[in-house]
Amino acid sequence: MKKLPLILLYLIFLSSSAFTQNLQIKSIWHFKKGDISQDSINKTLERNKILLKYNEVITLQFIPKNQTLTYFFRISNTEKYNQWMELGHEPIVQIPPLAGGNYFLEICTNPLDKKTISKVSITIPNVFWEEGYFLPSIIIYILFLIGIAIYFFSLYNLRQKLKLQDVRNRIAADLHDEVGSNLNSIAIFVELLRRKSPPELLPILDKITNNSTESVQLMQDTIWAIQAKNDAFQKFIDRMRGFATEVLAAKGISLYFDNQIDSNKNSLTMDARKNAYMIYKEAINNVVKHSKATKVEVKIVMENNQIIIEVSDNGIGFDQNLITEGNGLRNFEERAENNEMKLNIDSVAGIGTKVLLEIPLF
């Protein structure tokens, strides 16, 4: 009775061994190397398992115990070969290409009694794309490439912006130095001519002086819009407030200026900023020239992803059906259309005028 546990342990060892060799392996044929030598077969048996590479194909030929028996085989852990398949009277099995993993080749003579007469362990190492780290590595690699692409695109975009800013600054400097000096020279020459000209030429000289002055102001506005240092939205607000304060104060008109948006979180393109400022400037100039107002209100708000600039006065207003070129309203509309802005002018005679400019943010 004391020997029973030893026998049980021995039986367990036999059942757990990699080979249950009731059938002897006669030969192994490799699909590329051909016949495998007997020494290699013996070494395979000594290791208690067959090691194959990914998609490697071999054929195992066993020595039949009885030529009258019909043999069957199956390969565990596979979908296609997991069921018993007939071999015939010759136990010759071709191991098909298999993915990485552990398998068992089983041979029997009667699938119904579930008793195998040979069991061979087959181990195939996983190739790198079958490893668990492969898919995450591919994803990380793709994200890395995307990150590199974004980095170089951002770097290229930054360099292009810097080049554009440099061009803008050079243009602004050229306008200031060359065109500005020429316009100032015209004003000086006209003033010299005024001292020696007959009275009938004075109106013409006054017209030239006024045009030169307006050209200088327009050039200054253009230079301000072109210079990269003025791209900040707060610069736009400060210039609007400064211009209105200076012009209206000279005429004794009070100003209420209310900016309700965060200047640090909004910006306009160079062209939009220039046209919006010119419309605003023309609106203030019209108040000074035509409205006879005593009070002007400027409000800047944000609605529906649009910056809305409202300029209203308490002046005499005008009949919108009798618009004249002097009001500059045609210039309003043309500048607004250039940047897909919406312009609305509402004026009532005896009550005042309201100019509403909507600037979309793209």
C-alpha cells in the first residue's frame, strides 16, 4: 500500500510529459531542408518537444504498430485541425503553418474512445507582430510621426509668419521714409508758393495742402496696419479710443467709449483690422463734419463669434434716401465687403445716426 503514491506520481509524470510515444517517429521531413537526420530526431525527442518557427512546415512519419489499423490525428488549440481527421493506414502527419503558441499533435486509432496512442508537444515562438507590445508600439510610432509632422509644420508656419512680418515691417519703413518725406516736401513747397502766389491761386494751393495732409494721415494709418507690432487687438482698441478722443474733443463733443470684450483673446487679420479702423474713422469724421452732435457713444461687444462695433450720436441725422458722396457711405460699404463684414447704418433726422459694423472671426 505504501508504494501506491509512487505509482500514482509516475503515472502523472507520464501523462504530463511532452511525448506519449506509443508510436515511434520514423522520419521528419522539412519543407525547405528536406529529410532531417536521425540525430536531429533523437535530439528532438530528448528535448521532449518540437520547436518550429513561424509558418514553418514539417512532416512527421510514425512507425505503424499495425498495418490494418486506421489512424486519426488532431492538433489542439487550432480551429481548423482541432477535430479528429483520418490519416489512413500510414500515420504520416504534415504540420501546417501555425501562428506562435503551444500545440499538441495527437494520434489515435479510434476517435470515439478518446484514447491517444501518440502525443507530441509543438512550440512555436511568437513573431514580433504577434507580441502584445506590437500594436501599442505601432500606435505610439504613428503618433510620434504625427507629432513630428505637426512640429515641422508649425515650425515652417512660424518661419513663414516671421518672414511675412519682416516684409511688412520693411514696407512700413519704406512708406514712412520715402512716401512720407515726399508728402511732407509737397506741403513745404506749397507753403512757399503760397507766399508768392496771387490770390486767385490760393484756393488751389489750399486744396493741394488739404490733399497732402489727408494723404499723410492715410499713409500713417496704412503704416500702422502693416506693422507687425500692431497685430495685438488691444493696439486696435487703443488707436480707436485715441483717435475718437482727439477728434471729438477738438469739437467739444463728449465721448463714451465702452469695450466689453477681452482684448487678449481676440485678434483680426491685418486687412480686416485696417478696413474696420478706416470705417470707424470715417464714421467719427462724419459725426464731426455733419452731425452737429454733442455726444458720441462707441460700444465694442462680442456676439455669435463676431466683433460688433457700434458708433452712435445724438446729432441731426440724415435722410438715408438722399445719401451723398460726402457722407463717405459708399466707402463704408466697399471696405466692409472686402472682408465679408456686415455694415448697417441707421439714421433718423432730428434724432441721430447709428453705424453698426459686424466683423466675423474665422
